[in-house]
Amino acid sequence: MIVIGDDDKNINKQYNNIKVLMYHKIIDEGKSTSSQWISVGREEFRKHLMLLDKWGFTPITFRDYLLFMKGQIPLPKKPVILTFDDGYEEVYKIAFPMLKDLGWNAVVFVIGDPKIKIDLWNNKLLTGNPSLLNSDQIIEMHEAGLEIGSHSMSHLYLPNEPYTNAWYEISWSKDELELLIGSSIQSFSYPYGAVNNHLKQMVKIAGYKIGCGVYTGPPKFGQDILDIRRITIPGGTSTVNFAFKMLTPYEYYEYAGSKVLHRKNGNSNANEFEHSRKKQKQTELI
């Protein structure tokens, strides 16, 4: 049994409420706009880091959490997990230096196919096709302590794929990235946040320890380690909105709302992301 301090009940409650934030692209044009919801501006992101520091949060990785569960390391008093999906080059150029300055870590989910150099899946949301991280950048971030996770081989919508295609996307990306960084890949982010029980089983069989969705998992951290619920941080998130997400049990409110939406629309688990995202975009800015 792992003991940190004297009050085990408070400890268990504390680590059941770890918040997992989901970022995508960090842009260099200053404050981003809500129309580019996956793009957060440089200064906007810096402000988020400063607020997290002010409020006493310390970023950790899923790897840290797994080591903690094995009794090998302690966790900080108020851990938070910062994740970046899609593996944009700006994560290396902009976010990585800021994190290094603070001595903080994060989880970067990248595409496994090294032949894919640009984003080909978000062209309706972004202008142009931004560059993705190259192999040297991924290796450097790994060696600096950031966790590298898989975001599939080519960012397909996996629930629509035949079993063999989905298995290839999940398992081969793990193999490719492990060969690249020379270390085990323990976390997987489902493209588009689209997850169902079949995909979770494949992720488990492939050898991942953590699976990250978006809106589909339970609000309590660790209750379903193959469908970790994350809090989206889109461009244009106000300070009030960011505080609401970090300083209240926001994920529980969102979970309750998604259940109501799910019952109303009769959505399948795999399609819930698209419906939830529409609701999210309407209510994101306070």
C-alpha cells in the first residue's frame, strides 16, 4: 500500500480527481480565436501555465501515475496531466520550451507513420496543413522527460474501420514509436476521441496501460484507465472558464450533461464525441 502523509482517505480522493487537460496546436500569432478551437495562442498557453502554478498544480505524466500505482514514486500534492493531441510541430517550438523553463512534463500523442509530415485530417478547421513533429523532435522531447504516446498510425476514425485496419492503427503505431524512442509506449489517444468497447479491448491487448478519450469516460480519474476523460482547452478560453475547469469538479458537471445529451439523442458511444463537441463549442466561452 502506498502512503503519502497520514490521511489515506484524503490521498485516495485526491488522486481520483486528477484533471487531464487536452490541448492540440499552440500557435504563434498571439491570442487565438474561438473559430480555431484546437489552436491556443502562445501567450494564452503561457497564462494557463502561470495560473496552474499559482493555484499549486504540478504537471505529471501517465507514466508517473503508473509508477505511483506500483509504489515506486510519490506524486505532488495537486497533480494535473497536460496532453497534446496530433503531434503538431508547434508543441516542440512553443510549448516545450515553456514547460522546460518550469521543469514540467506533459504527454504528447503523435502519429506512428513517419511518412505523414502534415495534418491531413483537420483541414476544415485550420488554414493550410500544419507540420507535424519530426523524429528528432519527438526523440528530444522524450529524452527531456516528456511522455510520448500513440495517436494511431494515421489518425483514422477507428470505429468505422474493419478490425484488421483498427488493429494495425493501434498496434503498429506502438511498435513504430517504441523503435523510434527506444522506450515503451504506455498511452494511447483515440483519434477524434472516438472509442468503444472493441477499441478499448484492442488497446489493452496491444499492450497499452492507458487509453485517452475525450467526453466518453467516467469523471473519476482511473475508474476506466482505457477511457480517460479529458477536459478540452480550446482557443479563446477565458480566465474565468479556465478557472471553472480547474477549480471546480467540472468533469463531473460535464459528465452529467453528456449523459443527458446521450439519452436525448440516442447516440452510440463512438459517435458521442461529435455531438458533445457541438455542445462544447456553444458553451466554451464564459
